[in-house]
Amino acid sequence: MLRNVQHFLQKTFLKKIHQWRSLGASFSRASSLGDCCGIRIYPETFLFVYARQKEDKMELLSCDLVPYKTLEDIKNFLSTMVVDFDLKNTTCHWILQSEQYQLMPLDALPVPSNEFQSAIRWKIKNLLPFPVEDAIIDSFPIPLDKSPAAREQIMTVIARASMLTPFCDAIQESGLNLTTIDIPELCLRNLLNADTTELKNFALLYIRHTNSQLLISNQESLYVARQIDLDLKNLELLIHKPEQSEELHQSIDKVLLELLRSFDYFQYNWRQASPSQLFWVGGSGGNLKPLLTLLGQRLNIPVSRLDISPYFTFDPEKFVSIKQIPEGTLFPLLGGMLKERIFAHATEH
């Protein structure tokens, strides 16, 4: 059973990473322009989104943050959605949360593609906190830097088959067609670069409660994905305590220094211009806007909230609850679903 599960996951797990690079033909044009679903699963809740391509945007038809206690609860809800919206065999994307996988940059392995799995397993077997036999491993290339001693590198993505399998089974048994399992870093990259044909470098600050993340990308290439020491809870507390403004400014200066170091690293290693704009997603919206505007002034680049309106539309009266779903939960899922549109766009050109 485990071998079959690993075969299924190895075929689907982050397959879109490679499809992005090759604009792979495994997605038909019909499925790219039709209905699709997305899911994110947390310890006690899961987010389900259903969308349909409508003219030049995707229309959100269902967006639900659902509590659950057992896998059967997930399967039952999805099965009901399949019946209610006639979603039998509809494409479904599962976007992992950070605790469900790990990223590990490594030197590229000089082996044929059919030997990659055995070689990478041997290389990382002592670096994992679980048996390598339980590992699902995939990778995507890191753009070659311009330094004299540059070595080709890859980013490996590692998850546990035993953790993913029960959820895969629940999704499949509901009647949906689980086609890809993806990671937030690449999904947010999709939102940043979906329609741009300009060779511009963009940065995104993905603000989370425990640890935030900085992404730097240019079109399909993701150059930087690193943790930023941004304590959202502490910042929000300081915002409401004017008497602690000095501590607040110290926190902002710390984030600013990390961003500047990351931008310098990007410029030096890839001989590219510093990001021309900083986007942000997550946090509690208005509370952080003044702080992020200040960061932009210090960085001397525009700062704006990541906007999904160019790609998605929905009826605000029908989806009153969508505003209560955290951006950090929703936006990566929408970015994963946007891959359908990117494939269709690429096919046309």
C-alpha cells in the first residue's frame, strides 16, 4: 500500500513545479479553462474553495472554512459539495501548510533523472527526522547565480507519505480529482507574476503569526524564499501601546535590516536590480499598513497589499464570510488554483 501511495504522491506531489518550468502538457485546455477546487487542511479546520473560469477572471462560487474532528468529516463535506455543485472528477489542488513539508536547498545531483530519487534519498537520509522510506521528495531548480564559484543548486521539497496519505484518500474518495499538491511559496509566486511579461523583480512579505517569509521572484523564477523574524503578535501589541514606540521602532528596524540584507544578497548573487516593489499579504490588514508603508519609505520602493481582484471575482453579498478568512490562509490557495489560468495563457502564446 505504501508503495502505491508513494507512487501516486510522487506523480502528483508538487508536479506543477516542473510543469511551471516546462509548461507541461499534462493539463488539457478544457480542464485549464473549466471548474477547479482548492483545499488547505489545518489541525481542526480546512478551507475549501470552488471556482469557475469566467471571461478573463475566475469566479469564486464557494469559499468555506470548515471545522472538523475526523477525516470522515472532511470526506463528507467534500462529497456534499461534489453533489451540490456537480463536481465529480473536478480538478482539485491541495496547498500544504508549513508544518506539512520542509524545504532543503542542496547542490544539484549530477545523475540522470531516473536515478534522482535513489541519489537524493541517499544524500538526505541522515538529515531527516523520520525514516527516509516514508519521504516524498521532489525538487525545483534555483536560478544559477553569477558568482565565480557558482554551483548549480536545487530546492528539495520533502513531506511524509504517512501524513499525506489519509487526506489524499479522503479527497479522492469524495469524488474530486486530486491532481496537484503544492506549497505556498510557489502559489504566492503565481499571484505575483501571473500576468506580467516585464522583466521586473518583485518581493513579497508573507506575514504569519509565528514566522514570516520573504519571497523574491521574477516571472516564473523564484530566487529567494527565506524566513523573516517578524513577530506579528508582538508588533500588533506594540501598535496599540504608544508608550512603547521605541520598542516598536526597534522591531521595524530589525525587519528593515533583514529585508536590506536579502535584497543585497539577491543583487550580488544574481547581478539583478533590487526588487522594484514590495507586496505584502497576511496580518490584520489596516493595523499593519502604516508600518509597511514606513518600511517602503525606508527601502525607497512602493509597498502595497497583494491584490487578487485582477484574477478573481465574487459576489460580495454572497461571500460576506470571505473577509473573515485570513489572507495568509486564503491567498496561497487562490494562487495554486491560478495555475490553471497560467497554463491556458501559455498555451495561447
